[in-house]
Amino acid sequence: MSASVGFHLPPRAVSRLDTLVDGIEANPGPLLNPAALREASEDLDIRNAIEQLPDGMSLEDFVGILKLAMLTECATDSYSAVFQDGAERFDSPWLARFNERIWTPDEHTHYTPYKLMLQSLGYSEEELDREMREVQERNYEHCCGRSPVELTTYGIIQEYLTDNWHGMISTLLKPSAPYAAKCASMVKRRETLHTTWYREMTAIQVEENPEMLHLVADTVLTFQMPGTRLVPEFGSRSLEWMSKANVDFPRVARDFVRNFQQVAGTMKRAGQLFVELAARRSVKLGPMPLSAARRVLDRIGGPGYGLIGEALMDKFGIPRPTTESRTGPISLPPRMYEAFRARVRGMIIQRIETAAIIGEV
Ligand SMILES: [Fe+2]
Ligand SMILES: [Fe+2]
């Protein structure tokens, strides 16, 4: 766990975060209804899906995918305790309130459809309850720091990847078990909202204190999905299963960059964040380690990082805001600036691999 060194928010940030959580509390969106799901358990029969799995995906893979969803979701209280602890330690009632009143009760409903689907495949309720209890009793060690900005950054990545997982299940079920697919997609929609909320919380903290960007980077670098820690027998196979389910990895990378570009808030800060991530992953840019390129960029200042930010958006196919100022450093005539810009772009496009930014997905 990092020491969350330097976490600080000005009062304006706290008041904006309070207002954001007020808005979420006033309009949390439609929650799942576990009682209604249990009543519709016949429609959650997914036996037909077994015949229609993608080539290369076995029944064991498919059951593992569902169990990973159920077991990761059932351990909500373990993650919730970490957020509550961080909120209290860093005196952040806005985060405590969000965690306690919105996030935790919402997450408590997410395992239900998967338990019912697994029951339709012949797993007994007792057996599944026992497996869930075992996971709930395991000691959960959080991968990352506990200051609010680290927790909300962790939330973005965790929720985004979970959103993908439920989406993947929904796609697998759609042709053979439409109601089950719909339920998976309802869970997915909750995770989409959670991703958005954590992203907005993180963006406010960074906007009000840009130094927080380092804690964002710390979290991205040490992030691990809770499933890989609590349910390693399934969590360690998640990439293999995503490949077998034909998940579009470039889309995942693009979404990741887009989320963090929004967290950064400006092209300059997006460039700073991505250069810090790449440098700390020891990426080289040509013959020069990125840490050396960073020293040069620090001398050029904002415009240098802004160019990196722009180049990254282009590489990942993310539209850039056209309103942002594109003026070069005063010392460079416009034509030289354009040439410099084209070079930086070329370098990023050729040399920065997806993994340098987001790690191994
Ligand atoms: Fe969830
Ligand atoms: Fe969630």
C-alpha cells in the first residue's frame, strides 16, 4: 500500500464533491431487484447457452466466467470496508456517504443473477452459498493507496473492467438466453454509472489540486483486480477467457485512455500523466529512456506535454477538443513548432505500445 503521500484537497474541492454526491443520491438510477430476479428464476435458465459458446470456449471456461462474476460481486463488504476506512482516515464524509448509502447497497444486488444462472446449470444453492461464504471470509488486501483520490482512481479501473465483464457475459448469453442476457446487462449498466461517478470524483480532485495526478499514477501502476486477489483460481484466467470471448482489446485500451484523459482534464495534464506512467514502466522512446525525455519535456513545459497528450488521443482514435489552445512555445516560430509537433506525434504513434500506458490488460 502506498503511503498516500501529499494527499490534500482545498475546501472548494470538498464542496464540489459534496454537491456531486448530493446529485448522485438524488438520482441513483434504477437498481436491480433481487426478489424480482428470484421470481423470474425460470427465465434465468441458461442451459441452452452451452451449445452456443464461441469456438474454443469450454463449459468449464463458461462456468468460470460466471463464478468469477458471482464471487467477485459477493465480496462487496471487503472492498466497501477499504473505502470506508480511507474516507474516515482522510476525513472525507462525501466519500463515506457515497460508499455507505449508494455504492455498497447497489453492489450487494449484483451477484444474484449469476447465482440463479449457475443453479440452472446444476449447482446447488448450498454449494454456491458455501463458495461465496469462503470468499467473503478471505482476507482482502487492497492493492493501492487509501487516500480518496487513490480510492476513486481504483474505482474507475475496477468498475470499468467489471462493466466489461458483465457486458461480455451478456453477449455470450444473448442468442440463447435473452432474459439472462438482459440481467447481465442491467448489472453492466450499474457498473457504467459507477465508473462515471468515480471518474467525475477523481477529475474534481485533480482539477482542484493537480498534484493529485501523481497519486492517480501510483494507483494505475499498482492496480490489481480484486478477483485476482480474492479468487485467484478464477481471476488468474480472466485474460484467457476474455480472448476466448473475443473481447475487443483495442476498445478496452481506448476506453482506458479516454477515461484518464477526462480525469486529467487538459491535454497538458493528460500528457503528463501518460508520460509518468510510461516512464515508471521504464518505456524507452528511441535510444533514450523516457525518464530522460521527461527532463527535456519538463524544460519545454506545458506545450511539450500537451503535444504528447494530443498524440496519444490520435493514436487511440479519441476525438480531441478543438477549443484547446494549440499555440506553441513562444520561442519557436509556428512552422518549427508544427514540425516539432509532427515529430512527437510520429514517435508516439510508432513507439508507444498500449501496454506502456495501461499495462497488460
Ligand atoms: Fe458490481
Ligand atoms: Fe460497481
